[in-house]
Amino acid sequence: MRSRLADIPFQQAAVWITLAGQALLPLAYVTRQGGVGLLAQDVDGGRWVVLLELLLLLVSAVVARKLFSARGALYFTVYAALLGVLALGPLFTFGGTFLVFPVLSHTGTAVALLAVALLAAAAGILRQRQNGPQQNGLRQNAGAVDIEHWLWLVTAGSFAGVGLLISPLAADWVTGAAVLVLSAVCFTASHVEGLPVLYPPAALAAVGGSVVLAAEVYPEVPGVWGGFLPWLTGAGVASAALYAVRLIRSGPLQGDAVRRWSLAGAAFLGLILVAVAGIRHDATSWTAAAGLAAAVGISYREAPEWARRIALEVGALLLTVAVQRAAIFELDGQGGGTALLSTNLPSPFWVVQWYVVLAALLGAFRYLSGNQTAGRFLVGAGSALLSLTGLGVVFGGAAGQQLWVLVLLALLLVAGLGLGERLFVWWGAAGVAACILWAMRQYTFLLLAFIAVGLIVFAVWRLNRGTAGEAPAAGPEVQPDPEDNPQSRGGREPSRRH
């Protein structure tokens, strides 16, 4: 046929016009009368007409590609297969007498679309392996050399996208599965076609699809765990899987910042979602704190060298908040909800002491690393919190609270002496003195004696300082001349006349 039609002008144009007409014919058939479905009185037509037209289009596209070298005609097969799967389902309603009822349900239609998308992605991987590593460098110019190079990606992307669009009509689990399939297609395209930009949406889709799919696994779990398990087993498991890939492929990903940060960022985001979802309830707060600790570890490992300490300190602050909430706060009400005004709240004094200790530890680490400015700021901030809470103890506090403030102020004094920080020495000394005076306020004689001793010590120190200031400066020592020494003259003193 091709040899006989070789002399016909505009042969290629006629091929493309024929394929385009065949592609438009099924659409015109299903959308006539201004509606999506066909009229019931069309007894001589129906679903089989659309399927037959799509089958003819598919065969025509293959023939045009093989016999008339119409490169790109195979894209019409993707259109025919996609519309054919939709025509088999209940998305379109038909009249007639044959194939009146849909062959596939909404769930079956979506599953068929997603299965074809996965098969197309597998075909893309096999195509890359068959081409070999020699052609990887030509992948950038593949569109100019072979227009059918993107056939697998168009097939996988279109089927996965349409499957996601119709997933709300199907079973509840189909939406999560569709998002995961779309994520797999993006991951495959990123590696097969060398497109790192597809990694961020693929990683985010993996986390989101896992949460949506896991939500359908625990529909009957009662209590707060019923709402938390989808986040834990969905986002948590997806984050673990993504970061495991990041660690396993740490060598190849070292020079690929987009893929490396996409995997680490999606894993970090998933763990943060787990922490946010579980921190609200008492029963899940410890698990949420563990998830937050894992997120802090990821941020510390992935942060640049200059920002690691900052990431660790900010993470330590957030982790302290989470652990404190799980350890000493009880916020769940009687009905399982969160009680904003609870009578079982811990003492504000002890709540603040967590952050006093945290500031002291972070400041100590800063001093040990040689960063005295940051260490001084952190220790000063902790001391300010301690002093403010100490003032609160004055107006009403237990003996244990007063002892705690006294011990920490004494430690501040000792730390100031060890570090050579005069500010902390005076701060700690003044605090210790104030605590002792406050504790002795009911013992008048002891209080007066303590004040008298303090005044005597101050007076002696002041006098010693003044005496040292009035003493003449010592000059250089002059060695005596041997001739002026009377003992040096024969060992006898000269006679004196009286």
C-alpha cells in the first residue's frame, strides 16, 4: 500500500488528518446533545460504538507508524487506550442494547489506570537499560532525535493523573494509592530522564499518599490512637523509608543537592507531622516526642557545618518543650478532648526550671567549644530566668523551691569563679546572700549577726584596699658598695674617738 501511494501528494498530511479525525470521532459521539452521556433512545448505538472507534484508532496509529513512518503516531494509541478504559467504566452512560451497563466500576477503572501507569514506568526503566549507558549523554537531545522518546512518560503520567482525578469516585483507599503511583512515576522519570527537579514533588507525594492510604487501614480504632496511627504508620514509615534511601545512596547523592535535600526534607517534614499530630494528647505525646527527636537528628546531620550547632540548640529547645509536655502536663479532658483549663497543671516555677537547666547546659557546651560570647549569653539568660522565678518564691514558695534557687545560685557563683566571669561571681554571690537573708528573716539575732559580719568583712576589705593604694611604689633595689661596708676593712671596725 505504501509503495502504491508513494506518488500521491500530501501523503503524510493525509495520514495525520485521518488520525486526528478518528481521535475526534469518539469525543463527538459521547458529548453530543450537549451532555456527557448518550440518550437512552439510541437503540442502534451504545458503548460498543465508542470502543470500536477507539480500537480502530489504535490499529490505525500502529499501521501509520509501521507502514507510513509517521513518527509520533503512537501517541494516539495512548489516547485511545486511556479513553477506552474510561469508556469501560461508569463515568459515561450509554443507551442501546449491547454493553449498556459498565464493564468496570469506578474502583476498577481507577485500578486499571494505575496499573497501566506502573507498567509504563517499568517500560521506561527497561528502555533505559536496553539503551545502555552510552546513550545517557544523548538524553538531553532525545526530543530532537526521537519524538517517541517520551512515549513511556506520557503514558505513565496521563494514566496516573487521570486515575488520581477519578479516585474520589472510587473506594477510599484508591486516592492514597493513586498519589503513591504518581510518586513512583515521578521518581522513575527523574532517574530515567535525568530530571532531578521531579524529586521534590515525588518525595512529598510519597509522604502524603502514605498518610491518606494509612487512614483507611485503621477505620475502627477507638480513642486518640485512631487519629494518630495514620500519621505514625503513614508519614512515619514513609519518612523512615525516604531517609533510609538517603543514607544508602549517600555516596551518589553527595554531588546531587536537589535529590539529597528532597529526600531529607520530606523525611523531616513527615516526622514533624507525626510530632504535631501526637503532641496534643497525653497518650501519644511520648511517641510524638520520639518523632521530634528523630527530626532533630535529621536536621543536625543534614545542616551545613556552620549551622549544625544552631540547629542542635533550636532542636534541643523544641525537644525540651515536647518532653516536658509528655512528662508533667495532663491536658486530656474527661471526654477525650484537650482541656485548655485544667486543674492538674504543674507549677509554673518548675516549668521554667526546665529551661533554666537547658540554658545552663547549652551555655556550658558553648564555653567548652571556645565560644565564650554565646556561652555568656546563654548562661546569662538562664540566670535571668532563675532570678525572676526566685523573686516569685519570695511571695509564696515551698522550701524545696527556695533550696533549688539557692543551690543553682551557688553553682552560678562557682562557675563564675572557674570561668573567670566576674559578672556571674557577683550575680551568684548576691543571690546566695539574698537567699540566706530571706531564710533568716524570722531569726532576728542571727540576721543581725550575719549583717554585722558582712559589714565587718566589707570594712576590712575596704581598708586593705585603701592602704594598698597609699603605699609608695617600690623602686629598684640598689646593691651596697663593698667599700662602704665597715666589715670589709680587715674584718675590724675603725676606732671611734669619744
